[in-house]
Amino acid sequence: MDSVTESQEIEKYRSLMVGLAYRLVGSVVEAEDIVQEAFIKWLHTDKNTIRSLKSWLYTVTTRLALDYLKSAKVKRESYIGPWLPEPYIHDSRSPDSLYEMDESISMALLVVLERLTLLERGAYILHDIFNFNYVGIAEILNQSIENCRQLVSRARKKIKTTKSPYSPNQEEYLELTDAFFQAIKKGDMDQLIAVLSDKVTFHADGGGKAVAADDILSGTQEVAEFLMKKISRPLNGKGATLKNVWFNGSPGVVLAFKSRAVTAFNFVIEDNKILKIHAMRNPDKLSRFG
């Protein structure tokens, strides 16, 4: 196989590798850098030693991502306020109707993954999302097969406590989110409370660079009062616009001011109520919306 053909072959895996790295590190920029580094390693590797190109690429990508997380641990721990992953935005050229709901890349799941150990995170993502068997995972993580089984089992238990069996469709998302913003815009507290779950939480990421709630808020009254106080005025401001944008596997809404994104909202819905609200305020991460 000549170098041009080899390059074409490896490019087929780029989007999958970025998806793997993103789920591990929570940043599209870092995921793309990790994949690029994996490609560079491939260029300088004896191709005769590679039995399976796909397995080799996934192995290198996973190890590079876990190494990055080890080095970024201190930075994550010193992050100002609640942390949310960098938005993963789908191809804007495709209509929303062509997308399918994808919980494997949701804000809610990626936030929960932060609670796992690095090995639990790697094993869970490889097994439950990318369908690797335990033999392959053991080789990638340099662990025994039995230990990999235990890692996945522990990860599932931690994730299960926060995962809802309810899966809303696109229409339910759009109907609820529209009612949510209309209530805030009109200042209608009763209407807002009507669309919120009793267990609702509000998770905003300002990263110390934008005004946001210092902690995760919970409970209908606390969340509703905060939203009315902090979001009603920007929503009604001159030059403010709301745009539906599909990101992190579900419909989201971007609040922009004079065409500049200031907040990106993503929701978790349960029993036809809004259970979780993720609000991206960090301008560095919002830059992904252009």
C-alpha cells in the first residue's frame, strides 16, 4: 500500500477517533490535537508491526487522551465554578431532522464521566460506546481482562444512579424548550415552574470569564427564581436572538447578542419535564458556535 493510499485509509477513522478522544477529555480542540498526534505517531511507526490499523489507532488515541487527562488534573481541579464539556457541534450544513438523539455524547453523561477514575472512564467508553471486547480493552489499558470487567461494572453503577430510562423525542424537546424560554421572556413564573421537574438542576459554566451561578442549583423554586432574575432581561434585550442548534447529541438553544453567542443551553428531559439545564457561558467554549 503506497503512502497516498495509506493516508486515505487512515482518514476514514478520523471522525471516530475524534469522537473517542472527545468523550474521554471533554474538549473538541484537545480531541483534534490528540488525533493529530496519533496520526504523527502512525507516520513514524513501522507499518509491518501493525496487525490492525483500526485497533492501533484506537489504542494510541485512548492512551494519549488518558495521558492528557492525567496532566490536566490540576487544571480541572482549579477550574472556577461548575465545569461543563466543550460543546460538540454537529455539521451545521445538515438539517436537524437528519440527526438522531445520542446520549453517548450528551452533556449529562460527560459530566457524570468526570466522577469516574481514568481507567473506569476509558473502559466504559471503549466497551459500552465503542463496542470493544474485554480482550481489546485489556490490551489498550494494560490491565487484566477481569480487571477491565470490574472497571466497566463500577462505571455503570456510578452512571446508572443519574441516568433516566426515559428518552424524549425531538418534538418533545422543542415543545418544552420553547415553553421554557417563552415563560422566562414573559416573566411568567407559573408557566416556567410548570415545565420544570421537581428535581430540576441548573448547571452553568462561566469558567471565571462570564457571570454564572457559582454552584449547581437545584429545586424548582431556586432554579426558577434564578432564571427569571438572570435571564429574563437578556432575553428581552435589543439585539438578542434565540437559535436552535443541535449539539452534544440533542437539540440545544443558543442565546446570542448582536450575533455573538453568550449562552448555549442544553437540556435533559424526564417525564415531559425539564430535569437538567446545562448553560454554557464560558466564552472560550462558546467560540465553537462561531
